[in-house]
Amino acid sequence: MPTKSYTKENLTCHVLVENNSLEYIVKSPVPLFGVVDLLLGLSAAIVSWTSPSLVHTHPRWVAAIALIWIWSKYKTIHHESLLVMRDIGIQVKTVYWGGSVVSKFISRRDIEDVVINEGINFWQIKSYIAILVKDQEKMNLLPSLRPVLLDVYQGTRSVLFPAQQSLFLKK
């Protein structure tokens, strides 16, 4: 079945021609190794070079710190995807740099609504898409898809609820 695709910032969207499904793929804007990693590595090299006895007297601490750093990199998100299929449901998939994949499927018959919600952190407010599921108190949170949140929201609703047209969010 032919598809159309477009890319906007770090988001790629694949649209089936009949508009029966959409797939949004968001690549993480955070690289696997950043400035903090470089500074940590440089600091570790300086400490091991200036006081090698520290490394020899406390090898367990050095190994524990190295394992924590590796584990944090292993659990860093590489990309997230949202596959929306009319009359079927939504599949949310998260792929980590370590290679592990976490997928969740929500059936269309269980989906009440798709909304844009906000979460408050200590220093910021983050917007994200949430799925309201029948007979559940908690929401199913989707990837933040932040740079193009409105596009993803409109596309998801147009596939899941084709009869409803939002008056406020028309392009």
C-alpha cells in the first residue's frame, strides 16, 4: 500500500494514502554522548592519572560508578514512535540506545479520547499527548513529541475519530 512521508524537525510521519493509519517517529534530540559525559570522562582520566592509588585502593567504587554510567546510557531513549490505526488502535513504542524495545498497544474500542495535557516539573511545564481509556483512572501517556505536538494531536484524532472535526484546531 503506498505511503506518503514528511519530516518536520526531529519528527518523521508516514501516512497511508487512504488515511487509515499514521506513524509518527520522533528521534531523541539528546545525543548518546554529550558534554557532561565528556567532562565525566575527562575528570576520571585526570583523577586516575594524578592519583592512581585511589583507583587501586577503591576498585569497587570505581566499578560501581562505571556501571551506573553505562546503565544510564543503556536506558537513554533513542527514538519513540506512535502508530495510529483507524478501527484498530494505537501502538506506542520506545527504543533505547541499549537495544531494548518497550511496546504498548491500546485497542480502539477502549480509547475514549486523545488530549493534550500538561505536566508540571520543578522548573518547567511539559506538554504531552495522553490517551483516556475507558474504565481506567490513569491516563496512558504517550511520548512527548514536543516539537510538533499539535500536528501529532490533529493527525491522531483525524484517524481515530474521523467523524469529529475540531473547530479550534483546523489548519
